Amino acid sequence: MENKIQLFESVKVRYVWDAENEEWMFSAVDVCNVLAESASIDPGAYWRKLKQRLIEEGSEVVTNCHGLKLKATDGKMRLTDCFTTKDTLRLIQSIPSPKAEPFKMWLAQIGSERLDEIADPEKAILRGAEY
């Protein structure tokens, strides 16, 4: 899997491309950090509380959560709860936020870029050279 980081309004969002299943997987903690103002203090605690609430409500979103190794702020690869784009959109619906719609548009842009790269691999090489 290919680890990546993108910025959404200056907040880092970690994600990986799962080539086997051909889909993006996004960090749940990072999504919470983007959307919930109170999560900026401790996004991990916010995610754990939200996860607990979703389980109590019987939400399938948590069932679809995958533990993947992503680079943490300390530079180490750590097991992180991640969701597919579809389940990330479902997670977004669980967090009341004025940033929800812009974040959905941002996710769509990432998906569109990946489809462009699949169709034209040179675009991926050029984008990689920018970073």
C-alpha cells in the first residue's frame, strides 16, 4: 500500500491506496480532526468516543473499519483505523460540521485524480515529482 498525506485546510489527512481492492483508505482520526473543532485538542480521544457511540447505535461504519499501518507524527508506522471512501463519507455524516460538504468535495477530487492517474500513469509520475 502506498501511504500519502494531503492537506485539507492546513490539516493533514493520511490515506493509502489499496491496490488490491482498488480504493482509497482514509484515517478515521484525521477525518475527525478535520471536521470536529473539539477534536483538534486530541483527535484520537474524539475518534474513540465517536466509535463507542457508533457501536452503541449499531452503526455498520465501525464494522467496516480496517486497521492499517500509517506514519504517525513521530515518524513511526502505527496501526490506524481507516475507512474506504464510501465509509469515510458515512463517517462524515456522523460528525456535525460546517466543513462536511467542502471535505466531501475534497474527497471527490482525490478520487478523480487517482482515476486520471490510472488512465494516464505519467500524471502520477509528474505529481510525485512535485512532492
